[in-house]
Amino acid sequence: MIDDCTALILAGGESRRMGQDKARLRLGDKTLLQSVIAALEPLFSEIIVSVREPRAECELSQVCDDPLHAGPLAGLAAGIERARTAWVFVVACDMPFITGELIGHLADFRAGVEAVVPVVAGYPQPLAAFYATRTLKPLREILYGGGKQSFRALLEKLDVRYVSEDEMRAADLRGFFDLDTPEDMAIAANRSGELKARRIE
């Protein structure tokens, strides 16, 4: 159990490329959201789901994004505002292969920094990362400052510990594969292609 951390699942996206709500899509016997919840439950005493509007099928605590500032940054801000712990682990609902082993490994790099972000295939993965709740102020500055609203802009303001693939050798890096399109769902369902992490702005 990671006692000083709240888990935050981002489930408020518009799923434009998928064409339907990704959180409710089924992979095997679970929805994508249920798969992520199952990975998080052994590690966190509190799990929050960030949504655009309340999900009746979800029994966990939910926070709604600021309607004027949609997107994953707004979801992260809403989750950090709700959290009562020093840290938040954020993960997107379309990452059903995330594992407790991988999350626990990343948690070990938090000493003396404001964020822990894995780097896979050369790309930072800010949607499967740890953020100190004290980062809310710079996060709000990004959201409301009138400039570009991106994770890259946020990470440039923070003291970040980037964790390389070599440092995650024992972990299953397929956990960083996110399902954006129907083709991704087919790959995930059939294991017919390589599960690769992608660049996130």
C-alpha cells in the first residue's frame, strides 16, 4: 500500500478517435475503467475518477473537470484539489495493462522531487506518473495563464525525476500502451501487434 498517495483515473476525455466512450469499452471480462481500477485497488486506499459528468456505473469518488478547461490537465487539477494526501498517482482510463508492480517501482523515485515521470520509447509518459499535490499552484498557472495548456509546459515548471526504461527493467512496459483507436483495441484484444507507448504533449 502506498499510504501517502491517492490514485486518480482520468476518464473524462471525449474519445474522438475511438468514436465512443473508452472507459466503457470491454477488454476481456472488464471495461477499460474496471481494468485500471483493479490494478490500483491493492495499492491505494483512495481512488478518485476524474469525469466530465458523473458516471452512474462507477461507485468510486468522482470529480468533474472545470467546464471551461477540459482535458487531462484539468482532470489532474480537479483530482489534486480533492486529494488529502501528499501525492497523486495519475493514470488514464485507456491504459488497461498498467500493473501494481510498475506503479510501485515508480513510487520509489519520489524522494526530493515534485513529479516522477517514466520515459518509454524516448517519450515521457505524464499520464502514468506521480505528482506531488503541492504542484497544484503551477498547474493552475498553466490552466489559467492564457498560454499553451500542455503537460510539457507543466513539466518544465516542476522538479521532475524522469525514469528511464533501463531503470524499469523488471517492470512490464506494456502498461504504458494506451488505447486511442479501434485499431488499438484490436491489437490489445488479439495481442496481434507490439504494444508501444506514445508521445503525449
